[in-house]
Amino acid sequence: MADWLFKSDPETYGFQHLEKDKQTVWDGVSNNLALKHLRSIKKGDRILIYHSGEEKAIVGLAEAIKDSYPDPKNPKLTVVDIKAVKRLAKPITLAEVKSRKEFADFLLVRMSRLSVMPVSKAHWSALLN
């Protein structure tokens, strides 16, 4: 099982939408590196949902309910079905993450525009414990 972070614009499709829908097809990823990561996602992988824009915070947890697969609308792209797990009791802001030395090599800090990124077990644990 792997851990990931997905970035979303909360006005377009945020965690609140995923909670309401219960599950969704995560699509719209076109960056080559983000697509490479998305293609690696397997059923059961855990996902942090990060709100970009004004909020800039990790707000919820989701889970992949299927392995990633080619986008039916464009087979050059990839999608994955995910479900909401829970909203975090307190969002974890980007400022908080950047202020902690153990996150200096975290992709959210190093490549902040990347929309899908792996999260190491150490980073996952530091964020949620």
C-alpha cells in the first residue's frame, strides 16, 4: 500500500464535494509527472486531499477503491476511483508543513505545483500523528 497527496481547487471539486458524493473518479490530471504518479495508484492506497488556492491545507483523507486506469474520455490520460474516508479534525496548512524541518524534502514543499505526489511513510506519520 502506498500513500499519496492529491491537490484540488476546493471551488471546483474539494473535499466537501467528495464527502457529499461519497466517491468519485479523480480526473483532469495532465502534467506528465503527476500522471506517472497517478498510474502507480492501486486499490487500497491512502490519499491526503489538499486544498489549493486561498486555503493551502491538507483537509481530508481518501482511499483508492480501484487501481488507476486509462481515462475513458482520453486514453492518454489516467484516472482513479476514490472514496472519502474522513475530514481532518484540524486542517494541516502549508505554512505548518514548511515550518517543520522533517518536511524539507517533502514534494509538497519542493514541487508545490504538482497535483499528484507520493507521500513517504515517515511524512504520512509525521502529518497525522
